[in-house]
Amino acid sequence: MTMKSVTAAVPALCLLAGMASAQELTVVSWGGALQEAQTKAFMDPYAAATGTKIVQDSWSGELAKLRAMVDSGNVVWDVVDMDPQSAASACDQGLLEPIGAEEMFKAAGLVEGGLLDCAVGTSVYATILAYKKDAFATAPTSVSDIFDTATFPGKRAFRKSPVDTLEVALMADGVAPADIYSLLSTPEGVDRAFAKLDTIKGDIVWWEAGAQPAQLLMSGEVAMSLAWNGRIADANSNEGADLGIAWSQQVRGFDMWTIPMGAKNADAARAFIASTVTPATNADLAKYIAYGPSVAAAAELVAPDQLANLPSAPANSEGALAQDGAFWAKNGDALNAKFSAWVAQ
Amino acid sequence: MTPRRYADLPLHLRLPLYLFVGLTLALLILPLLAALPISVNSAPWFTYPFPGVSGRWFKAFFLSDTWTGALLNSLSIALATTVLATTLGTLAAIGLVNARFPLRRLVMALAIAPMLMPVVVLGLGLFIFFGPLGLNYTFAGVVVAHSLLAMPFVIITVTATLTRFDFTLMQAAANLGASKTRAFFDVMLPLIAPGVGAGAVFSFATSFDEVVMVLFIAGPGQRTLPKQMFTGLREQLDPTIIAAAVTMVLITSALMIAALVIAKKR
Amino acid sequence: MNLSPSATSQTARRQKAPLRHRLGPVLPALPMLAFLALFLVVPLAIIGKTALSDPEVSAALPQALAYAADGVPDDAGFAALVADLVEAKKAGLMRPLARRLEYGVAGGSAAVTDLARIADAELAAQDPAAIRLAVTGSNPIWSQPGIWQAIDQGAAPWSLFYLKWALGVPVKATPDGQPASDGIHDFGTIYLRTIVISLLVTGLTVVIGYPLAYVVATSSGMIGKVLIFLVLLPFWTSLLVRTMSWIVVLQKNGVMNDLLLAGGLTAEPLPLLYTRFATILAMVQIQLPFTVLPMISVMRAIPPSHVRAARSMGAGPVSAHVSVFMPQAVPGIAAGALLTFVLCLGFYLTPALVGGPGDQMVSFFIARFTNEQLNWGLASALSLVLIAGATVIALPLSRYVFRHSSGRF
């Protein structure tokens, strides 16, 4: 190997990397089908319209990464897609710019719950029960059926997180949606949820990334799974899967944009977020993934055939539980610690 | 190599021995042989036989900005690592090979330590150390971390060739009026080039394959091929990842073969 | 390392020269030494420092500390607490404090955030008894001893808290001050698991690798070259690619299950991936070349005449091998096993990708506490335990290996 050619190549490569720094924006989302849909509906149009170079990264919701960046004053993310509880908790910790108070987002006409102190909703998703249609004689009808190993035998997959898992455990234990969070605020309620989970622990497979449930179901590793509805619809339409969805008792949540405190391109980040909550762009996402719009005015722009797959469709809304971001912001640390110790036991 | 003959084992011992060794070699090789060809399967599943052969996964790989961007990031990080690790490692080997000084054993142990230390521990230490320096999420930070892992290989390979190098040649060059630098480039480097080349290839391969340091230290701008593969593997096994793996193996093998050919010519 | 005669005489001359002259030839190594000092020694020292530093409580609650030594304090203690917290909020010390107290007592984080919501200058100005009422009203945990013990536990900016935690000493309490039974990782099990998996993998690679090394070392010519190539091939191939290939082979709809089904060995696909079996199988394949290569290099140096002599004196093939060949191969076996064992202790990637939650080793938890929970203190303490453990186990063995192999590596 000639050393000279190598030493010549390195500065050239560094130059190449440096040239690209015209206007950059680093957008971080959850990977997989969601991020692809967001790329088509949000990122690509914005990049085309403004000439911004969008760098993408994905994460799995681990706030510590963000906290490490903010603590060290070296923030390399500009826009981050979060769930409401992470957003509320990160906001409390001073990790996010308080964009919820800004006029341009207040004026965007977001549906209720779609605007938090530090976060702007982009779409509405639901945690539902997905199952292999050929696995059972009678199809499961509600999310709590995941605890019914007698009627629906086989492995089942849960997200490796207390969020949604504890709520579903209590619903399966007969708690009404309205009482879930007040019960979970007590030690007895938490114990009750874990006791319910204990009954099927041996049958649980854990997933971490949103694309895994469809994969686990299609490969036959599990018979049913708690999953994000858009990922299942995506697997059905794009990967030839034939998965069923039990909508009843869905846990509904928002996908939200946030801007980390001290982001290097915060202004471009604001402009980008604003572009995604204009009704036309906001409604566009439903074309690529089955998540509903977060802007009230966008609802009527969604085609009827797409609407049927959305969490907000009336037929899908029976017994729905709205995820309580504030509850998780307050209790997330403690419940996460308890949960991860329980999983590792 | 001189033929080495042991007293032959009788057949009833040799057969089971060879069978066992055959199975062991199969354990070593077969997983790769089974997995890599799936990159040309025309259907998105992971069993044999294939319904057909197609280049669709490679097409998907090379047409995706995410994947090609990751490949370019990996190549530039690996090249920079190669330069840094090979330079430092070669100089170190020359300085340490015959030297006698206090604490020599400690220094040698230190030089090899990154090979034996858990990478996660090194990654944690660098991550905390880099924080206040602003080196996290930077190209330079990743190159330093990778060089730390790659340097021991360079030291080992260069030391191996240096033990066969006759240091009186350097004295002779000096007597003939050559400066130390001149003597290094004209006399020593050509003779130890195979070791340096092997070390460089090792450095490249180490960096090109590395994922743990990247998970700790890299930012969105240093999204390498292994990191992309790692995230993909945790999310969803997709034949594109296997195409990426094949690309990775081909690049590393091409380098190894090139290094072997060059070494043979010398 | 072999010194040529000329080099030896040079060394002899150098030893008479003053130190300055003797160090001259070492100069080229200085850049690397500086590099290692900066990027290896300093980070390791920082890990040590991080494992021992415990600054959050003393920084945020300098006054309340004095009242925390004997459980729930009197009213003055509560007044000090509120005064401290008002300042801590301004200085941005509240969140780190909440996180740190949660490590020491269940519910500590919520207690701090609840209190922070009401703690302001107005409250601080009231009389201590009213403050006490307001504080215990914000979260009843404040009237129990657990949280005050946790505050006392963090009184000094340096402590053994994280090391104790990493060593499995119970550090967390329930609000009423009893050792908490949940919310704690059982690190004892995790260390044991790490050692058991490493020992199993080491043992398997030695047992499987010994015949392979023997055949490779005793083959010559083309066959020998092909064999060594086959051993080295996976060694050159990316660790990530090899791990990936196991995922492809072992997954539910993968090659292995396909073969098992086709062969009628199983009626339905077996869960092979994300198991202990997958972890050990993949690790054995990955480590086998590391174990085998030192064995080969030692075995090649064993003179064939020794075995031939034993055979000619009437020993059977097996007993000649066991009594003559094997003892001379022991240093190679020990070196290969040691290398594999030490490397296995630090494995992260392979168990993370092919193992289940119950197969993760110490490295996995170090990464998790760093990147997902930002508990650098515990991650650093675990790192210290891992390195110390590996050194304690490996050092005597490495002494042995180096004594018997000088010049061969």
C-alpha cells in the first residue's frame, strides 16, 4: 500500500465532508416504516423547498443520549421525534426548547393534547394488538386478549418498556380506562400490574424497535404482539403480511417533534416543524403510514379508504385509552427502573 | 516448510479424528456460507432453495442514500484510522523493539492492552473523557477511538518484521552520510514494508468492522456501515443488510489480497 | 523476542551509556506513548474517578445534610431542605438530585420533583413548622426515614456508593428505611452468568479446537496451507458479519429450522435465536480461531521424534499422544484458553444480538447504564469490577503462559 496516496486521500475526504455544510438539519426519528413515511411526507419536500441538507438518524427513545448531549453542550440533533411522556419528561429536565409556547405553533390548530410545553404533535398513533390470522380459530377482539393464554396460546411480544405495558396489564385485569392512571399512581396499582404480567412472563418476547413486532409475527416467533398500528398496516400492504389488528382498548398516543436545548440549527428546526403542521403536509403522512393527522384541519384532507386504518376512526375507538404523558413524565424514572429489574429477573 | 511426519495414527483413530475436525471446520465456515448467498435471493426470505437469483438487494443497497452514506462514512473513518494507527504503531515498534529502559514490560503491556480490554469499557472512558473536549459525535473522536483499537495490531505485525531486521544497516546508512529520516525511508521502510502493510490492513479492517465505539462516540455525521447494520439487525432482518455484509466482506478481502500480493512481490 | 547478535552487543554498549543515551532509540515510540497516555490511561482514570464520585446530594443540599444523619429531622431540617432546594432549582441541580435520590430510595425522584413544585422563596420564608407541613403534604415520603437516609448516604462528594451497588450490596431502601427488594439488578447473577458463559465458551473451544489444532499442526504441504486458511478465514471476517450470519441461520424461519423440519427432527420451528444456546454457539465460532492459533504455533514446535520414540518403545498411539505430545502442548492450550476467556468476559455485540434478556453479560449492562440510563457512576463501577475481576482471574494464568512461551509470540 502506498502511504502517499492514502495521506493524500484523507484531507480530500475531509474537504468533501466540509463542503456539505451549507444549511444542515439533523432529524432524528424512530427508524423503519415511520421514518420512511416521514421522509416522504415531511423531510424530502422540506429539503426540496429550502435546499437544506437533511441528515437523518434514528433512536429508540433513550433520553440519556439526549441528556448527555445537552449536559456536555455538544448537541448534534436538531429535531427529535418523541412520544409525549418522553417529551414531557425531557421538558421538565430542561432538555428541550419550550417551543409549545411559541405563536406559530399555537396558531397551527393542533388537536387536543397535540401541543405540549416543549413538543408539537405530528401524528396520532395507537398501540394495538396485532396477531397472526392463521394462528387462532377465533380472532382476538381486544388488546387485553394478549393475557388470555388459554384461548390464544403461543408466545406474545411486548415492547420492552413499562409504558403501555402496565396500562394494558391493568385493563386486562378489569380496570376501566378512566381509572388506569389513578390506580397506577399507587404502589398497589403498580404491584397489581406486575402481578398480572407475572402470569404470562414465560410467554413474553420483548421488542425494542417498532419494526420488530411485524417481523416477529411474520416469522412465527410470536403469535400476537402489542404493536404500533402503522407498522402493522405497513407490513400488510408493503411486505405481503396478513396480520390482524384488535383495535378495542387501543392506547392512543402522539408522535411529537421536539427541539433539543442548544440545538445548533434551532431556527431551521422551527421552520421544518412548522412545515409539517400545515394541513396539507400533515395529512400527507397518512398516505405512507396509517397514522392520523395531528392538525384538526388536516382530518378532512385524508382519503376515506385511508381513514379506516387510522386510530381515530370511530369504528376503531371503542374503549380507547389516551396515554397520559404527564403521568409518565412524573413516574417514568421509578417505573422504568422497577420494570427493567423485573425483566432481567 | 519441511515435511513433518508423526508416527501415523491407525485408521480407526484417524477416521473419527478427521470427521471431527471436518465438523469443526464446518462450524467455522458454514454459517457464513449459508448466510451470505441469501443476498442474491430474489425473495425476501432466508431459506433455501431460492425461487430465483437477483441483484435487487444490492440495488437497494447502492440506491439508498442511507446505506451509501454509511459506506462512505465508514471508508473515510477507516482510511484516517489506518493512517494514524499505522504511523504511530510503526514508530512505536521501531522505538520499542530492541530498547532497554525502565518499565519496558509495563509499556509493552500498555501497548497491547486495548486488544484485551472490553471495548465497552474503553468506549465508556473515552465517552466521558471526550464530553468536555467536544470530541463526542465528531469524526476526529471516532478516528482516535478506532486508532486506539487498531494500534496494537500494527505494533505486533511491525515488531514481527523488525525482529528480522538488521539494525547495523541503519548504522551503515548513517556512516554513508544519510540522515536518520533518509535512512528510515530508504533502508528500513522497504525492508519492513510487509509488516507495515499488514498492520495497515489490520487497522483498516478493525475500523471498518467496529461498532461498539461508534455506538458510544459517533453522532449522526458518523453513521458507519456497521452501525447501520447493527441498528438494522435489532430492528428487522432485511436482505439488504446481508447485501451490506457481503459488500463489507468483499472490500476487506480485496484489501487483504492486495496486501498479500504486495508483500509477495517484495 | 529474538535479539540478533549485533543488537545484543549494541544493547550492551547502551547499558554503559547514561540513561539519556539509552532512551534515544525509544524516541520514535513517544507519539504512541503520548497517545496511549491521553486516550487509554486518562479515560481509565476517569472511569475510576466517576465510579467514586457522588457529588449530587452535597452540591444540592448543603444545609439539609447536617440534619439527615438521624432519620427524619426536626422542623429546622425541613426549613433547610426547602432553602436548599430553592437554590438548587436556580442552579439546575434539582434533576440530578432527583435521579441520585431515586438510586437510594424508592420514590426519591418523585419526592424531589413534587417538592420542587412548591418550593419557592415564599415557602422558605414561612416558619419551620409550616414548612414541614407543606413538605410532607407535597409527598408523604418526606415524613419517612428512607429518603433522609438516602440524603445522608450521599453526604460526601466521594463515596463507595456506586461500587457497593456494582458489587451487589443493597443500596436502595424503601421509604420506611428497609432494604428495597425490587428495582435492583441482581449483579451477582450477572457476574456469575458472565463467568459461566466465558468458561463454557473457553472449555468448548479448547475441546473442539484441540483436535483441529493437532491436525493443522501435523499436516504439511498443500493440505496444511488449506487448513490454516480455513481456520483464518472466519478470523479475517467481520465480527458483525459473523454474528449476523448466526441470526440468519438460527432465526425461526431460518436455515437451521428449515433443515430440522426437512429432516423430520422437529415438528415445528424451534426458538433457537435469542437463547443461551445461540449465544454460546456464536461465541464458540467467533473465539475458536483465537484458541486454536496459539495451540498450533506451540504444537508445531514439538519435535515429531519424541512421539516416534515413544511409539518405537512400544507405547500405543493414544498413550504416546497423551504422555508425550499433550504435555508439551499445554502452554499453547493455556495461552489459547486464557486469550479466549479474557476476550469472552468483555463480549458485548454477540450476546446483544443473538442472546435473550437473560443471556446478557456485564458489558451489556455497562453500555445500558451509560447510553440508556445515564448512570455513569454505576457503569464506571461495573467497569472497574469487570477489569479487576478479569485481572485477578487472568494474571496468575498469564504469568504461567508467559513463562512457558517466551519468544514464541
